[in-house]
Amino acid sequence: MTRNILVAGTAVGVVAFAAAHHVRDARAVEANVAQGVANIEVLKSPAGSGAAESNLTVGPDGKVYLSWIEPAPDSASALRFATFDGSAWSAPQTIYSGRNTMVNWADFPSLAVGPNGRMAAHWLQRFGRSSYQYDIRIAQSSNGGRTWTTGDAPHVDRSDTEKGFVTFWREGDGFGVAWLDGRKADKARPDAKQEMMVFATTVGAPGAPARETELDGRACDCCQTTAAMTANGPIVAYRDRTPNEIRDISVTRRVNGKWTTPVPVYNDNWEINACPVNGPFVDAKDRRVVLAWFTAAKDTPRVKVAFSSDAGATFSAPITVDEGAPAGRVAAQLLDDGSAVVSWIERTRGDTASVRARRVREKEGAGPAMTIAASSAARAAGFPRMARSANTLYFAWTVPTRPSSVQFARVGVSAFK
């Protein structure tokens, strides 16, 4: 999004590194991942040269789905995916390819997998001359991804404004979807407010009209949304934005068919007149929920996690999981015993950073941190992703060389103490 993005020199330190630094960090990946991390198995990635913006999801059958964007002929960008069954990758397949694809390091595509082979995928697509005139496209597949429909917009508004930061959740035979919506910031209207909103809808049959719901009329401009399905219905979390520029994490839930009034998960009271480009991550099973997020309140960067036992109606006091110098970019996976594994990017020294993860228990607190991969805090490093299938955690991250690459690894849940 275009407004007030937090840049280098601030508390969260979104630092733009030179290409030489990217190369050095990439070599550190190869050297450091293998050192003293016997539990981590780095696997060959199916993504091609120049790949980035990876994402992970797990299907009902336990297969892991990796999606990414990579360069295509004629200056196009292709959204592709492959599945991993625990021993081998499927052949990569293309969901969409075009020169009008909006490629954004923080606003990456996603994939949702439902029963009976039904899938949905989203990407951002430009439609105007401006770099910031783009909207959301969602394509569907009924045959496991072999063929895809033409992408439809989930939103009825088609003004020359930005929409993105999409999150899916699986709901019955279909999918729910939430996103940030800039329709209020229509530059064609002189009275337009430069504010983002949060909307949600349900993805039905291809071409069906969207029935969208406004969840929040003012949210942070460019932080990822996140959602999960609980036993009581879906929960959506995002970075909110109050009139006095407090940008803490809020949640809303759909209860008995209606979305609740958004409430803060915890009052960090992070006052900042800018967007930190650092959204939360939620995961749920039955009525158990885990939510991880980044804050830099009082100029002190922190990664925190909180649990809920009532489907997100209330949350426990947060537990700090970082090691003192986090860049955020969190992910979280709930485990069968009610604990969770949380991942994030931790700054190390100089230009380098690493993807870290640790197990967190609500009463016992955080266990030892594990280094998943050497990385960078640069924008080109993107957002590492994590997913769980049975007793294995899978990680995907971007190595910001030129050309970039997407890496993939797994580690057993038992390795996290």
C-alpha cells in the first residue's frame, strides 16, 4: 500500500540491503543451516530461478502445498505451486501468468485447499496506469490444480484503489477470505480518506456475486491479515489503527452468523504514524487458538504470543519469544497438546538475520530457540512461512540473491523442547 510505510532507521528497521549483502546472506544460508542443526532437513525446492513470495498450506490429506511467484517469458510473472507428500514433489503447475501481476515483497499470494480436490488461489492484478491501482483475483480449481478458472474479484468495489493482504480459511466445502480494502481512499473523490478497511466474504462457485462484510472501517495500511477456523466459527486478526495512531493487533469473530466488534488482543499501545509492514499470524484447532505478533511499543521490538481456550473470545497474557532483536514477520502453528511453535526473523549482527522458531507453552513459557536458516532483514527476504502436517513442521523462505530462490525444509515437532 502507498501510505506511511515504515522504512530504514526506525524501530522495526525495514532495511534495504545492497545486492552484495544479499549474496553474502545467501552463502550464509548454505553454511549456517547445516551447522549444529541436525534436526533440520533442507529439501530440494521445486521453485525455479528467481522465485520469491513463497507460501505454505496443508490439505485435508496432509499433503504440503508450496506456492510462489517466479519470472515467466515476456516479462511476465507466474504464480505456481507444487505438492509434497512427505517423500517427493509433484511437478510444478502454473495457476496464473501475466505481465499485469502485482509483485510485492510483503503482499504475497496464497493458496487454500479443501476437500474433494477443490482449491482456491489469490494474486494481485494491476488494472490501471498507476503502480498502485490493483485488486484481488481469486481462481478456483475442481481437479486438484490441473486447470483453473479465470480469476474473479471477491470484492464488488472496482474503484481505482488498492486491495490486498488476503487470507483464506477453509469452511465446509468452500473458503472464507479476508482482505485490506482501499476503496475509501479513492483519489477520484476529493473528500476521500487515505485509510484502509478490512472486509470478508465467502468464496462460492466461480463467477458468483460476492457478498462482502465490512469488519473494520480503519486498519493499518499494509500489514498482513490472518484467519483460522475454530469450533465456534472463523477468527480474523489484523493490525488495527485508532484515531490517535495506536497500531495494535485486533481480532473479530463470526459468531452465530455475525461478526463481532473488533477488540485488541493486548494493549501494547504502539503509537506510530506509519505502517510497520508486519502482520500477525493465527492458528486454531477446535476452541484452542494461538496468535503471534510483532510490536515495537516504547521503541522496543518484541515478538509476542498469546493463547485462547474459548475460540478467541479472550486471550491469555502474552509471552515474549524473541531474543532481543526481532524483525518480526511471524508465523505460528498450534500443536496437539495445546502448545505452539512460533517462528520469526531475528537480527543477528551487521546485515544478517536468521529465521528462528521455538515452542511456547501457555503456562511454562518459551522453550529453547532453534535457528531454521540464515537470512536477512531486507525486504527482498520476504516473510518466512511455516505449516504443520501431522508431527512435522515445514518451512519455506526466500534467499535474496540475484536471482532469488525459495528454500524448503522440515523438522519434527519433537525437536522443539
